[in-house]
Amino acid sequence: MINKIKILIADDHSMIRQGIIFLLEELDLQFEIFQASNFEEILQITSDEKIEIAILDVQFPEGNLLKILPQLRENNVETKILLFSGTEENSQILKYFAVGANGFISKLSEESEIKNAIQKIYSEGEYYSSTMQQLILQSVKNPSLVNPLESLTERELEIAELYVKGFGNLEIANELDVKQNTVSTYKKRLFDKLQIENIVELIEIMKRQH
């Protein structure tokens, strides 16, 4: 009896999942497909099944995959994780590799490239396009690409930590003995550097990197 490869396909759009299944059927692989459309289903399946390959969208209605990737990796250490995203490859994707991803392919890629990525993940355990390889090399020279907190000054990091503790602008101004509009300036600079829009995202980044 041939052991089938257990593959998880996770995307909140069923048409995308079906498209990946169609591509898998063109590969010379024996597989068993599991599908998920949200974080809860992803974690449940990876907890219950010995998933060998997980093809996961980066973005879900609940947020981006960084929220659960460490837990997913904990559930199933051996799973090879291929990220499947609607965005082009960029330095933001490096954050996912830092917490357990094994490869990345854009949904904008040609079908042949997507099939090649899946085949590489299966046979070699990883898939890095030439663009991603360059980004990884750049991250060695510039650690802030992986850990955005590296780009912050000591004062900016101090203010970020106070926001995480629940301090408001006025409380931070009193704590650091500076003007409230100075704190607002630092906040804008923080958000720009980290490419975030609100305190919730700041808290998530601080938790991941500490």
C-alpha cells in the first residue's frame, strides 16, 4: 500500500484551494488533501494529523499568518510550510521564515513555477526563488529586515514598550518628562518604520520579537 502524502491547503477562498488541488493533480504524487479556511481549522488539522506539506495563504480575515505560525510549527515540527500569497516577494516575507516557513510562492506566479515550488518543498524540504535568495542574503547584512525592532532607536523602543504596557500618549509624556506632541511624533516614526497602522499590530510585533 502506497503511503499518501498528507497535504494541507489553507486559504479563505475555496476557488484558490481548488486551483491548488488542480495543480497538485498534475504532479506525479500520491496525496491526501486537507482543507482549511481559517486559523482555527489550520491549528486543528495540524494538531490532529501528521501533515507533511502545508500550503498556506499569508493573509486571512483574522489577520496574517504570523499570529499562528509558531503554534502551527509547534503542533507539527516536521511539516514543510509553503507560503502562498497574493503579494510579490518582499522583505516583509522574511518575518515568516524567521518563525518556521520553508518556502514562498506568489499567487501571481506562472502555474509551472507554482508546481515547481510544490515539487521542491516535497523533494528538498524548501523552496527559495532567486528573488527570495537575494532577500535572505540582504537580511544577513541588514538584520532589521527580519527583526524590524532592530531599526528602532533606544528611545523609540522605550516608547514602544510603554505602549505595549497600555500607556497612552499623555502617560508616556509624563513618564519620560517630554511634551505630548513629542510622543506623537515618536509614535508616527514608530509606525512608519515598522509599517504598521495601530497599537494592536505593535503589540504583536513586540511579542514575536521578544
